[in-house]
Amino acid sequence: MSDDAWNALYLAAAITMVILWFATNEVRSYLRRRDLRAQLRPLDHLQALSCQHQHTKQGKAP
């Protein structure tokens, strides 16, 4: 293979590595966001119950 062919192969490999790095980062970010939302969902539910309890408690106060 000529030097130009090797250079083209190296360039293609470098571009492929950058694309794979970017895709991997995007997938990791998506999974982190999804996991965070899954963890926050029960907390939102507890907060809603707490607010409901506070309103009920305030309504019964003299």
C-alpha cells in the first residue's frame, strides 16, 4: 500500500474513533438522565404526599 493509502486508513480510523467516543458519551448521558429520573420519581411522590398531609393538617388546626 502506498503512503497515501495508509494515511487515508489512519484518518478513517481516527474519525471512526471520534464518532464512537461521541456516541458512547451520548448513550452514557442518556442512561444517567434516565436513571436520575427513575430515582427522583419516588421522591416526587413522597413530596406530593407530604404536601397533601400538610394541607390536611392545616385544615384541621383550630
